[in-house]
Amino acid sequence: SLPKIPAGIMILGPVPALVYKVRNRYRWKVLLKGRSVKELHNLAIELSNFVDPRISVSIDVDPVGFF
């Protein structure tokens, strides 16, 4: 099951990435918003561990031009 989402954290997405398909691979984005860096970091790690291992996950801290 999905990890518990701490109070005060918003999950936006998933939405298709601006460049949606690269080399026959599809790309999606999810944005986590909250005030506690530690909680955001822990949730990002938990969510990436939840995803099927055949799916590549990358975490960008302080993304510029996300949407």
C-alpha cells in the first residue's frame, strides 16, 4: 500500500512531463509541497521505494520550471 502522507504535504500530479516521450519511454512528474524538508525528503524516498523497480525514478530538489 502507499506510504502514509503526513499532514501538511500536498501531492500534485502525476502529470505528463513537458517532453512526454523520449527514446520510446514515457515521462511523468509528481510535485510534493510542504514546509518540512525532512518530511518531504522521507516521503520522496518512501514513494520512490514503492514504485515498481522496472520504473526509473529521479528526485529533483528545488526544481526550476516544473510546470
